[in-house]
Amino acid sequence: MKILIVDMTHGGTVLASEFSKRTDCNVFAWDIYQTLSEEDISLLEDQGIELVDESFYGDHFNENISLDSDNLNLSLDSNLNLSPESDNFNIFLENDNSKLLVVAPVHCNLPHPPHMTHHHAVGFLLKDQITVPIIEITGVKGKTSTAAMLKEIYRDENPLILSSRGVEVVSDGEEITLQRDISITPASIITAWELAQKFYKDKKFHKDKSYTDKIPGVGICIFESSLGGTGLADVGVITNIAEDYTIAKGSSSASKAKLQMFESKVVVCDNDSYQEIYSHHTSLDSHTSVNVQASINQKPNTFSIGNGKNDNVNVKAQNINYGLHKTVFHVEVTDLKTINGKSINTSFEVSTFAPAQHHLENTLSAITAALSMGTPTASVIKGLENFIGLPGRTSLCNRGEMTIIQEINPGINVTAVKKAVDMIKGYEKPALILGGSYGVTCEEIDEKSLSNFLADMNDDVFLILTGVLGRSIWEKMGKSHNYRNNIEDALNEVDKAGAKNILLVYRSNFSELSRR
């Protein structure tokens, strides 16, 4: 069978390499964004993978790409029908070898629809390899924080974690980073699994080269993934659609792409996103796959602070007492479905690091995911008690008499800034340092909206802008506020102003910030 893997920038090289290992596959790679180095090209060619361009795609489309419509519906969104568990994929495999299977990322706007997304290709390649429970996490905001909290909840179960912070395992309580600076494209799940398998294989060999089977391997997988799920997950989490954005040159959206997560065994979704977007799924597309439609009709396990849009919420946070170091709240669980088909009704108290509402929403996504797995409430409470923030994302530090709340995130948007500012206003002598970089994610920030919000912000919050992003906003605001070139100078300035509680909101990758 011929397979064309589109997009070598967002994990396509991994997929091409994996498919090339199959004896029944003749693999072609299209570097649509032309980002491959000569070394990358040589590595692919050494594996028997042929590099092609747009002309190959165009030449093959009319004569080879079409299939019997009785077998496959090839509308744009029906690529969801080629999920790992779908019989349609086997139907495709049984067709003659002249057929060309096109595998492309969900955000790629091709002239003709692909047969399979990168997400589903990962699901197909790994469906017989991973035999431990899987939690997949997607969403516009809160993915990395949710993964970090789940790591604490499952710390004693040898979790494998893929997040924007890298690939890591917790083995016998020890955290080991296997790879840093990895993307959260779906293909990185393959990389993470292979790294973990190698780690535990090497660990089973003693220094004297003897071997033991007594060392356990990965006990649970926690995978952060952009724009949807692979269909492998026992529990698939949609943290939120805080600010929906367009993909595929405006032909689709983030919320639409994340529909793939509904192919998980059990789905977790914040209640507002479910009510506003996914409960009305028929309006999204008439070709949404049968599996996805059935899953949405069954309603995911939802979570909310208070009542949300209605009372039909499975996990609620109530009686909330916010604090910089610890927030204490009551969790009410109603008719929550587990992967084992059980229904949970319970309540308990949680104390964890969640200084503002959006942090608490992330905490609820982790709680709901863990309960959906059938995890005991005692494990959830203990894990969250041990969570003290995420270095490089949301964390606390002290500098002299100042307390600094760091919100470092490549995907910071206006909604997140507003929520963070609402939080800092409640503390003594607050200040806001805001800035960052461009191009750290595909979703850029709405500078006009942010500038308007900052201009209307109460003078009770001392404001300093910094970085490239900060300079642009500063100029849009008529240079009427403080600007400093870097974070260090900004911190010195707020210290001179007598600020006590500083909110540092910086749009950046952690690896970039750590070099400052």
C-alpha cells in the first residue's frame, strides 16, 4: 500500500519512519512547509522513504485517491472514520496497491481531504503496543498544568508523561526527564512511548549485565496533545475552549479539531465548552463520525466552578477559599461515569496550589479525569496536596519582600490575562509585569483587545510592559505606561515602586525563559 505522509514539520518524520517499518507500506513524505534539513532528508531516504512534492499529490489524486463511496466517505471531516478501531481502515488495506492513503495533520488545508489525520495514524500504529491505561489531554489552555497534576496523582504508578515540558517518567518515585524541547504534536506520543520502553529495558540490566524481570515498566500514560486525541485514550480530557481559533487557513477551528477526543472511552470536558459548543455538535459538521456523535450524545463527564451554565454538572468546586500558596475547596461529584461503567456520587475536600479561578479550573479537569479512571478519592486528595505549581508555567517565588506569581505560557491569551489580573487585585500592593515573544505557538494574541483591557485596568495595579510583545502593546497604548527591556529590569522597577505581590505574565516557552 502507498502512504503519503504530509507535513514533516509537525511530526510527519516520525510517522513516515514508523510506517516504513511495515512490510506492506511504500511510504512517501511531503515536506509541505519545506523545513527539512539535508541531514533529515538523508535519514528518511536511508529508510526507503521517498521525498515528494505537491505535483506528486496532484498527479495521484484523480486516478488513485478515490475509493468506492460504499466503503468510505471522504468528506473533509469524515477522516475521523479512519480511526484505529474503525473497520474502514482494514477495508482500505484490502484495496489494491495502486491506492494512495493520504495522512495529514488536522490543521492542514489540502485541496482534497486526507483519509486519516496524524492523530489517527498514531492511534493505528500504537493500538497493539500500549497495554496500560492512557489519559490524553487537549484544550486551548491548561493542558500542561493538568498533566502535571495528574503526574502527582499517579506518582506511585510509574507514569509516563508527555507534555510541552518534555518526556518524563516517574520510576519508584524518582522523576527522570527522557527528552526536553519536544512538541505536543500527536507523533510525539510515539517518541515518548519508545523512549520509555528503552529506559525500562536498560533499567532491567544490572551493572554486571545480568537481567531481571522484577522491575515494573510504565504503569499509566499521560499524554498532552494539540488539537485532539488519537482514539487510544481510556480517558480523553478537553480542558477548555477558552478562546477558539481558526486552523487550516480558516476552514476549520480548534474546537472542531478537538472532536477527535470524543473517540476516547470516556471523555472529560469543562461544562461551558460542552454546553456552548459540543452539545450542539450537529451544527459543527454533517459528516462528523458516527463514533464521535454517539460519544457526545452520551454526554462527557463535565466539571465547573459552582453551577456553570446549568446544574447538570458532574464535578463542581464549591465553598472556595483562595490563597496564594494553598486554595481549599469542596468537591461535589454527581453521576460521574468511570471507564469501568460505574457511577460515582461523592464529596470531599481538596487543598492544593490554585491561586486563581483558571488554576482551579485546571485542577477540576485533573480531578475529573482521575475519578473517571476509577482512581480512589484518597489518591486524588494526596496527589493534589503535593502539587505546588509548575516551574516555568504557574508557580510562586519570593524576592526580598516581594511574592512573585509566575504565569509563563507560550499560549497566553487575553482571557488568561484577565483572569490572572482579577486574581492579583485581591492582594496587597499588586503589580503586573506583562510581555513575551511572538511565534511561540500557532495561536497569536489579540494585541488590540489586550491593549484595551490594560488601558481600562484600575490604577490600583502597577503595570510594567516588557519584551517584544510588551513593546508592541506599549506602543499601541501610546507609550503611556512603563516599559523595560527585560524581566530583570521590570522586577527592579516594581520593587522600587513598593509592590508586594507581583503577577508576571510572560508569553514564552520555558526553555526560552530559562536562558534569560
